[in-house]
Amino acid sequence: MKRQAAIMDFFAKYGIVVVLIALVVFFSIISPQFLKMNNIFNILRGMTMVLLTGGIDLTAGSVIGVGSVLTAALILAGMPTVPAVIVVLLISAGIGMINGFFINAMNIPPLITTLGLMTSLRGVAYLITGGLPIFGFKSGITALGKGYFLGIPLPVVLMAGVFLVGILFLEKTRYGRYIYGVGGNEEASILSGINVKQVRYIVYSISGMLCGLAGIVLLARINSGQPNAGTGYEMDIITAVVLGGVSISGGEGRLPLVVIGVLIMGVLTNGMILMNIQEYVQWVVKGLVLVAAVGFDRFTETRKAQLA
Amino acid sequence: MGEVTLKFKNITKVFPGVRALDDVSLDFRKGEVHALVGENGAGKSTLIKILTGAHEPTSGTIEVFGEEYNHLIPHEAIKMGISAIYQEFNLVPFLTVAENIFYGREVKKGIFIDKKYMNKETTKLCHEMEIELDPKIQVKELGVAYQQIVEIVKAVSQNAKILIMDEPTAPLTNREIEALFKVVRKLKATGVTILYISHRLEEIFEVCDRVSILRDGKYITTAETEKISRKEVIAHMVGRELGEDFVGGAGARDDIVLEAREISTDKIKNISFNLKRGEILGLGGLVGAGRTETARALFGADRLESGEIQINGKKAVLKSPKNAIRYGLGLIPEDRKKQGLVLSMQVRENISYGILKKLAKRLFINTKKEDEICSKLKDDLTIKTPSLKQVVRNLSGGNQQKVVLAKWLATNSEILIFDEPTRGIDVGAKQEIYYLMKELTKQGKSIIMISSEMPELIGMSDRIIVMHEGEFAGELLKNEYSQEKILELASGESKVGWEK
């Protein structure tokens, strides 16, 4: 009897999650879109961290584009694959540093900083390629997109790896703690001797680097550097993170839960595609989901304020 | 005494796991100032929230002007003449005094707002209450005391018949409190019922007619302030005999641990003083006199324009709180919720926030060691929390303050700056903080204490420095202490002890 009650309790609490997982598994098997989702998974960690500090990173999609075409261009110019990948990861992290610089040193709100750079970086992606896709190069990079490790597709392995490192970083290291602290109360953090600016630099660099990584994975999969790659991804990512319970005002949210946000987004996207819903309608729905998710976040936030 | 305007009848409010109010019956009369006292968690706020309509009672009724209600609805409560003034103000800083007072009820002339009329009305209202206030000034230009007065004028202009004042004097200095009391008495004379909530008992005896005491959600008693002693009130509040006992420090040693030499920032000018080991140095003055700013300058939070700070006889470069902490300083700020704690984090995470570098020698935080340190501090400071993993937001004010203190004890701070250490804390916890301060000085730690509570300042300090408008106004030794003398210096009327 007791066990039965416990099972009921479990379903009452996590039922929706179970349903979601089932749905995702179902849809992913029959939908090629799943690959896109696990790519989003990669950037998720970065964005989660940025949101935890109370910031936002709208450059995500553009950095994917830059990462993708830059890797392609470097390889086409004759650079071996591994160094090219490393260079691109460093440059993406550097882009994050630039975000951090404007936010820290010039005191520009993250929303505006990254909105501006989002456009600039998309421009950079087009400039690198001269507006056309880069393809026709032979490289080991396709192995990353199409290879297997112990029977598991490499992008999935990569995703799991980044996810694990992300959790350890956020939950076990002191910088992870600082990220929560800075988002929860910046002033108290400064007065506790935390170097808040350093924390922000770290967070935006990680976000940038993971977007670069996503760009590389994308390139590896389609074997062609597209300057418009990743357009609109920031929307999907932010929605997923907020759906996963990360507060837009910072300080609250746990990575494992964010996965649920991604699953919801996955179900939504794949479901709509399978149901043959027009792409434009999908945009309408996705936008509304973001607003609704943030609305819910604000609602709970207000409730908390009333209770305090 | 006037007729009963407000009556709580057998009010019970149950939150999941807590009985916040338990069968409370209580009445309030026209033209009285009625104090509501009790320790944190006694149920005062819940009762107030029921009155403003923020909470619905689980059972019981509320009678307002003879009408009985099961619960009230916020906007209707206002219409009925119930207004509340909270510690956090609800004013729009960029609007003028008059615009704030008429906020949401702007008077129009054609399609435009009739500013002239609103200004005139505000002046008239202020005049009636004998308040001097320029209706055209932006609220952000006003000090806290005047912002509060604007709130009161606003309530009066809305025809408030029952006015709730929740810790109205917490941010005010003595002189400002006097001004506020004048307004309160004026309101009382016009027949307004005032529910007065304060942790400062002396003012309850000064301004209130009756006092009702709550403890653990239960109604204890109501008494006329003339017929009950302060000691009895405290005994009712805590349920046992307990006097306020300013234990003082362990006494200053000879060596100087900190010396400020003519330090100036954009808020303070040429402040010089020293602090001896084991000493409690009191910093007195009015709000805005530059005491908090002095603390911030010492702590590296505000940039020094000139002057020098020496720690243990050596020049210290304090460019950031991070530097200051390295020199052994710790700051327990005046607003613990905004400056002292990350409310969304756990007790444990808050205590260890400043020592993570030490705890994370390798890659990861050593949580075992972290828990050891935190549970020891939790026991030492008797922090009341169900677990170290409790989110700090859920703790009472006194326990939150102890968490802030624990954070600095964890970093092993030698010089602690307490900015209003007992603001908004109940009597029991206050006492504990005093004992802790004594214990710390016994261990050879030194304390700078900023306090606006005269008895606390006089009772705890080994020496008092008074500031006035960003400048040093005087220094008093223990045998020179008196409330009058401190006030005199604080108001800039004399400059005793200022010889250099």
C-alpha cells in the first residue's frame, strides 16, 4: 500500500516529466529535428549560467554562425582540423569576453550589449564567406558529425560530456557558487569580496565558447559553413532555459531541471513539424511560449516577494 | 476614549505547517495610537496583512466601522479608509511630492493634469498637519524621513481612518522621529486610529495609548501604556523575564588596529579616528551624517579621494571589499536583505560565501569541510534554522543577521563593522547579538558600531565618535556620555572635543 502511495506521489510530482520524456523519445525517433535539439543542448549550459547571473546573451545564434563559417574557412585555407577547432573555440570565448567588457567596463545592460553584437556578429559571419556558403572541403570534421562512439552518435556523446562538466562546474566549484550569488544579490556579493566582474567575464566567455562549439558541430553535420546558421537559436535557447525554471532575474534555477525546458521545446518543435504546422505559425507559438514562461517566472517571483 | 472602529474577532490564520494566528481577538478605537508588539514571527505582519486584504483569515471575522467581514479585499480596504505605510516605501522617486500624493487620482483640467491645483492641495494638507514640505520637489531628493511623511500625507489625502505604521521609525534619527511623532499626534487628534508596530519599546511608551502583545500567533494581552512597564511588556513578548542588558565590550587593549587619517570620499570629509584592539567604537550621528559612508570607505566599497588608512600600523590599500577582507575587515551592513545576504541561497552557502577560495583548494568545494565550519558557527551563534540547507529568505530577521555575522566569523575578520546591528530584530535576538559582540571583543576582535538607537550606542560603546553632515563633530569618552550631548553634536550645534 505504502509503495503504491509512493508511486502515486511520484507521478503526481513528476508525471508531466515522464510524459514529456516519452513524447520526446517518440518524436525524436521519427524526426530528424532531434539532432538540432541536441545541438541546442550544448549552448544551454552557457545560457543557463548567463541567466543565473541575471544577464542574457542574445549573441548565441550569431556566434553559432561565426563559429560555423570560421571553422569552414580555416579548414578550406588549409589549417588542420584540430587546430582550427581550437582556434574557433578560443575566438568564440573571446567574443564572450567582448560582451563581458561592454557589460562590465562600460556598464551597458546585457540585453543591449548582446542585441547590438548579435547583429554585428551576423554581419561578420556573412563577411567571412562573402555571403555564400562555404563547402567542398575535405576534412576529418565530418567524423564529428557522423561518427559513433560505442554505438552512440558523437554529437550526443559531446552533449553528454558538456552537460556533465556544466553540472560539476555549476554545482561543485566556487565559481558556480559565485554565479548563483551574483545573480541572487550583486551588491551583497561585492560586499562579500566577490569579484563580480570576473564572474561575468567567465560566464559570457563560457556562453560564447559553447555557442562556437555548437557552430562547429553544425558544420560537421551538414558539411557546409552557412553564414545564416543558428539564426533564431537564441530564442529557442532562452525559452528552453526559462521553461526549465531559471529565473530571468537571476540567482535561481538548476541545470538538471533546464533539461525539462529543452524537452518541452523539443516536443513542441518536433510535434508541430510532424503535425505539418506551417513554419510561420510555429514562430507565433514559440514566441508566445517564451512570453508565457517569463510571465510564469515573474508571477512566482511576485509571490515570493509577498511571502518574504 | 473613542468608539471602536476596528475589531478582530477570533482570527485564525493557518499557513502550511504554521499557525500564524491563533484565535486572536482585539479591538482598536477612534483617535488612539495602538501599538502592536511581539517578537518576529509573533503574527503582527499576518494580522496587518489580513487587515489590508493581502491575506484571507482561515477563520474569524473583521469588523470595520460596525460592518462585519469574513475577509477584506485590498482596494476596498483602501476605500474603507484603511491605509498602510510600510518600511519599503511605495513612492515614485522621479515624481514630485504632489504628483506622488495624487498618484492614480490625478486631478485634470481638460485633458491635462492640473499641477497647480495638486500643488495647492498638497500645501494645504501639509499646512493642516503642520508639516513643511515643498510639493514641487522630486521625492528622490527627500530624505527617508520626509519620504515617510509624504506617505502619511498621501494616506491622509485618501481619507485614511485607520492607519497602519509598520516600523515607521526604523530608518529615522531621533530628531526625525520627533517630527514624525508630531504628525502622529496630530492625526490622532483628528480621530484617526493608528496601528503602530515597532521594535523600539521606548517610542511605544512615548507615542502610544495602548499596547497589545502577541506571542507565537496568540493574543496575550492589551494594556494602557501608562499602566504597564517596559519590563512587563518585554516579559509578555518573550514569555519569560528578560531585561535588555547592554553588556558592553570586554574593554579596549592598548594597541591600535586601525587608524583613519583624514579620509575623504565624495560623501565624507577629513575623518580621522583610531580603533583599539578589543574596543567597541560607537559611531553616532543623524541618518545621512556619513556614518555608513565612513564604513564603506574603510571597507573599500567607496573610493578614497584623500587620506590614508592604516591597519596594524601599516598603510593599507583598500581598493575593493575584496582587499579590505584580506586585511581582516568585515562589514555587517545596515540592510541585510539588500547588502548582507543572497536571499535565494541556503544558510550554508551564505555563511561560506566569503571563504570558498579556501574551501575549494582543489577543483571542487570541499562540502564536508564547509558543513563542518557552518554547523559549528550555527551552533556558536545559535542560528535557529531547521537545516543548513534552508534558504535564508525563510529565516527571521534576527537569524538572518546572525548568518551575516557567521559569514564574517568564517573569514576570521579581526575588525568588524556593524552598521545598525539590531535594526528590525526582536528583543531576544538583540540580546544575543550584544552578548556576541562582547564575546568577540573578548577574543581580541575590534568593533566599529554604527547605531541610531541611543541606548544601544551608549550602552555598548567604549567610546563614541559623532558625525555631522559628513564631518567629524566630536568624540565622547565613557564618562562624558549623555543622550543630550550626543544629540547636540549630531545636530552640529557644538563641537566639543574637536581639538587638534
